[in-house]
Amino acid sequence: MSFRNYKDLIEYGDTVIVYMGYDNMLQFRVERRKVHQTKFGAIKHDDLVGVRFCTKIACTRGYVYALHPTPELWTINLPHRTQILYSTDISMIITQLELKPGSIVVEAGTGSGSLSHAILRTIVPNGRLHTFDFHAQRVQTARDEFVAHGFSDSEVSVALRDVCSDGFGVADSTVDAVFLDLPSPWLAIPFAAKALVAGGRICSFSPCMEQVQRACAAMTEAHFTDITTLECLQRTLDVRTVVLPVADLGYGPGKAVGNGADASDVKPATGHVELGGIGIQNDARPKKARYSENTGNTDYIAAEDGNASGQGDDRRSHIKPPWIQLPQPKASYVFKSAMPPLQMNGHTGFLTFATLYAH
């Protein structure tokens, strides 16, 4: 099967990504009379043949999805032979190296092939990837994976080679981009300068700043310019429901509404009320509150029964205090907020980019 050309139906020999959740996936090759066990039950490979990719597959205790592999899904599910690069760094590398269909790229070292698949999808069909590693078993495994995933020998070559001492083995001034993931990248930078065309780009990935400093010094000595070091950090935010009590602004019982507001304009805050997109939740029933009308005459004070009271003054018989509904202190704002988790993946490595111009 091919990682670059999508197909509709699953066949024997295809690689399938089984999706059981956002952080729960697995990959396998479809083979005759083989069975895979998942937390949702058994998956018989023979039952997958002829089924359309991205189809819901029923299991004994639930269902899963059979997805077509992509470089991004392969990065998440590949068998780890070394530490790998993830999509956050890979996307920056592809962009900064200015890769496109037809580009000639050198990669050292191959590792688990995470970045290699992303590079190949970008540069095929007319491009070529030369990837090197100093571990014989990793070289053979990577070569088998590229063949199984639909990449031909004219598109990718995998070689066992120590590039720090022997170079890349390619003709001078024929490579568009070089990527180095080595413990001592400064030893391979002079070979990269010979292999790159005028205007070619280089990237060195290093986890330590001391490695970055020595690599930058070697790039400067090899006449590279536009040297820039980047660090890609991914931050996850969880959406949560937040409940906060309504602030007490002093409008309690026995206090005037203020600014000539009519008491009849004050509404009860019961249940859930939307104010400008923010919900207000109140679990308590509102209670009636009595207000005194301040007319400058202390005789006009509201009584408990709602009528003017007092003796010896007939002017109070026509006075009625206003009755209004007030929100209770138990009211609260309910809204959505994005908050970072308590634990989060941090630093992976530094990416140093540079350009080799004609000099």
C-alpha cells in the first residue's frame, strides 16, 4: 500500500491504524487467519479485507475504526527503535527547509523513520531522500518499511554510514536540504556544505544548548548564513466549566436602587439567566424586601404590613412602600474556561536552521 496515495478498500498486506480513542490506537499489517485483541474485543484480519477504510468495525464488546495510515498517524503508532520527532517539530522542519515535490534531501540519521515518512510524502514523486544510520538492524528495518509503505528505490535510499567521518556519498552541490539528528552534528556540517546547492538549507536537531552552540560555530565557519535556532513547545488547554459567586456590589435589602430607578425594574434572579453570554445560576428562591421612601419627613416610614403607619398624622394614609424582588447571595456565574493541565510535555529539542549562499 502507499502512504501517499489513498485507497478505498482494505487488502491483505495493507497497514491499518485501529482507532479506539484519541490517545488509544494501534497499527498492524493485515494477514490471513490472524487475530488482534483490543479492549473492545477481537479483530479478525480476514473480516477487514474488502471493508472500506474509515469504517466502523464491530467487536464483541464495542466498535473501533479502521483508518488509512498517514505520516501523522504513523508517527503516533510506529514501533520505536529510537527517540522520534513528533508532528510539532516535523511541521517546522518541512516548512523551514522549504521542501517541495522534486526536492533532493539528505537525512542523518534515520532512527525510527518518523521524519522520513513526512519528508517522502512532501517530495515525491520526483524528489529523492538519502537517509543514513550507523546501526545495521535499523537500516534494514527502515528499508523494509519504506518498501511496504509504497516508496520505491528511486524515491528513497537507506544506507549504513557514519556521515561524521565518511560524508554523505553524494555528488557536490546536488542536494537541496540537509537534516542532521546526530550527537555531534558539527562534524557533519562541512560535508553538508559541500553537498548543498547554492541557497540550500540545513537543519540540525539537538536536545542540548551546548550542542547548538558548537553547531552554530561550525555553520559560521562553513559560510552558512541566516542561522536561527527555534524551540517548538506544545501547550494543551482543557475546556472546563467554572462556577464563581456573584460579586456583592452593595445592593442588599434596605438600600435604595439608586439614580431614580423604579423598583419595578428589578427582576428576580431565579434559575439560570443568560447575561451577555454568561450564565447565572441561582438555587435559592427570592424573598420580598421592604424599602423606606425617603421624602425628607421622618413620619413617612413603611410599616410591616405594607401600609403607612403611625398615629396623629393623616398624611401617611396614602403612602405605600414599594415591594421588589432581589437576587440572593447564592447566585453564581457559570461559564466555560480554558485551563492548562497540571502536567504537560515540555522540551524536546532545539532546531537550528541556516542557508548556504554562493560565496
